[in-house]
Amino acid sequence: MIIVADSGSSKTDWMINSHNEILKINTPGINPYFLNAQEITKLLTKNKAFVEIAEAVTEVYFFGAGSSSPDKHEVVSNGLSAFFPNAFISVDHDLIGSAYATCGDEEGITCILGTGSNISYYDGEQVHNGKHGLGYILGDEGSGTYFGKKILLAYLYHQMPEDLATAFHQTYEVNKNEVIENTYQKNLPNFYLANFSRFMLAHKEHPFIQEILYQGFQEFFESNIKDYKMYKTVPVNFVGSIASFYQDVLRKVCEQNQVRVGKIIQKPIESLFEYILKREGALIAE
């Protein structure tokens, strides 16, 4: 039984190949910057479907946000190994999973635009890590956290058009003290900020929202995509809810920057699952 997982900071999508039957499971995100090994194991034990199959699992291929260094690999691997005692465990960064899902075995640039943002160049065989992926405080341009902060600041600074400000207040009813407490004193402020980006979806045709989206994607281009010299000659792919929900604006920015768009997919798990099963075909047949 083989499991493939794609995990952001917010949620994890799992697909399972069980006796020629495909199962899908969703859990909260698994990020080693926010969870230790014991907490990862505990998170999985809360899922009844996983508990029922844990001992039968033989291979787990996990691709997750935050799993970019050996020590973070170990945190996730230890947590998974404790829950899947008979399984071979492979842990990689979500950028690698996104590259497999969008590029397969072809050359390309892959961008993640979800709760956070990141980018990598894939030569068809391996991912070349760059200098990006600095997180929500220093980076994450064009992400849910980035846009959530922009929307929230526009409201708090009274820079939002009156009609939008009224709708925002009716939706969230936030005040300055509450925002400061959640941002500076409570855990996971990136999730808190990213939540406000959802406001854009219901009002995405509003000129004010359109301008925020345009400027945010353009900033991602300037600070991330244009850092790769080949960005005009290879396909540029996008993964994540922000890329998917606002792809009309994203495609416009791509066109104006002479970028050839490859794939735009909200969730890479299905394509990633197919890629891993194809790659590990000899093992699946056994």
C-alpha cells in the first residue's frame, strides 16, 4: 500500500493506492516549523481512516512545506515512521512535489502561490533551489498571507473604498487591538492573515481588488520569477489556491512580462500521485 502526500502549512492532501483502489484523505497541514515529530504522529492518530490502514502501509512519499533541510526532513520522517511502523518513508520539499506534478520529466519553472509562496527551477531531473522561500515575514510575495495583509491594512488605514469597507466589516468585524493580538501574540499569525485574503474572492471584480492582485503578482514576478534568466524560454507553472482562484489576473501579468504559462493547478496531489506511481511502477506491481 503506497501513500503520496502533498502538504502546505494549512492542509495536507493524501492519496492512497490500496489493492487497486484509490483513497483520498485530508488532514491539517504538516509543517516541521510548526509541529514536532510527536505532534505529527498525534495529528494522524486523530484520523480514523488512517488508523485502520497504518500497519498495512508499505511506502509513504511525503512532499511538504518547510521540509527543505535534513533536520526538518527528520522531524517529519520521525513523526510518520512512528505512525506507519512498516513503511519506507520518503520526505521532500513541496517544491519538488509541485515540480513533479506540473513538469513531469520536462524542464520548467514551478511557482507555489498558496498560503505562502515559493519558486524553483526544474531541469527535468532535479529541482534547483534558489534564494527564495523566506516565509511570511520576509517574503511570500503574491501569497494568501501577502494579500490578506494588504486587504487588512487597507481596511485599518481607511484606504479601502467605502462599499468594500462596509462589506469587510460585516464579514470580519475586526478591530485594531484584535488584529495586533492575533498577529503578534498568538500562534500561526500567517494563517490568521491569510484568512483575510478570502475576502478578495467574493469581490474579485472590484477595481480595488483587481489592482491589489495585479500589484501582488507583479511583485512576485519582480522578486522571484525574473531572478531566473530562462524565465522567458521555459514554461512557468503555478500551483496553489491563489494562483487558481485569480488566474485571470495572473495570466494577464504573465503576458505583460512575456512569460509562457504552463499549468495552473489548485492542488498538485492527483498529478503528483500519478507521477510517483508511474515512477515506482516496479514496486507497485509486487
